Amino acid sequence: MGDSKKAVVLIAEGSEEMEAVITIDVLRRAGVNVTVAGLKDNGPVKCSRDVVLVPDASLTDALKSGPYDAVILPGGLGGSKLFCESAEVGKLLKEQEASDRIIGAICAAPTALKSHGIGLGKSITSYPGVGDHLSDSYKYLEDKVVISGKLVTSRGPGTAFDFGLALAGLLAGKEKADAVAKGLLLL
């Protein structure tokens, strides 16, 4: 389809590989054009459980192909910390929010939303261990996936399929997301 939606999934040293790969895979099955962007460069990235992922492009180069319909941050404490500290990630998230486009964050990655002042006051969820850090700035929920406007958050590796399918529903439509879920034997 010519009007395929575009998403960028950021990865950094210490990103949670299941959350990254499952989200990328589910979105690609739904027909979303996904770019995997390395925070530092386009070299191999060692994730939280020592799985090495190779991004399609560096974040700097990936942004030249923007804007994206969705910007997605997988969790993992190390990767999330790097997202929190990155001015480039902050700028991207602020532009995404200002343009009313989708932002997704799972596990510890919602901490980067708070660091960059994104979605303050909205309903979100995260990995339980970082919930206390977020509850002063957001309406904190414990659902598997929380959609608040164009902000999509989720809890952790075990909810990565739910997260990916929620994003697929927003980007490709519920019918397409349901077809992907059925093909994955999730429905």
C-alpha cells in the first residue's frame, strides 16, 4: 500500500531486546514501514540480555527520512537511561508530541517521557519498578497497555505483543492488527 505508515524504533546499549524485536516484528507484519535507529550510530547494539541487534540507520540518519507516524522506545534500564540523557531523543519526542503524532514507550522507557516533559498529566503505565518515579507527573495505571491520546505505554517483556498490537491498531487499523494477532496465534 502506497500510504504505508512509518515508525521508528530507537535502540541503545541496554535496550530490552524482546520489547524492541517483538514491536518491530508485529508492526512490520501489519504493513508498517519500520526503521530501527541506533541512538549512537548504525553499529551493532548490545541489548540488556546480551543479544546484539543491528539498526537500519543511526538516529541522526533515520531522522532525515522523517517525520514518522510513530516514535517508539523499548525499555531496558540501560537503554532507557540513555534515552533520558539524549538531547536528540528529547527534541524528537517534543516534535512528535507537538505534531500530535504517536509516541510509544514500554517498560522503563516511560522514564524518558518524564525526562523530556512529554505527555505530563496523561494516563500511562510502565515496568512496576519505575512506577514510583512517574506517578507524580502522570495518572499511573497498571493495565498491560495504556493509550492516552497519541501516547501508548506498556509494562514489560510479557506485554510486548499487546504493545505492538496496540500500536499496529493505531497505525494500520484494528482489522489489520486483529489479522496479525490471529496469524501469531494470539487471538
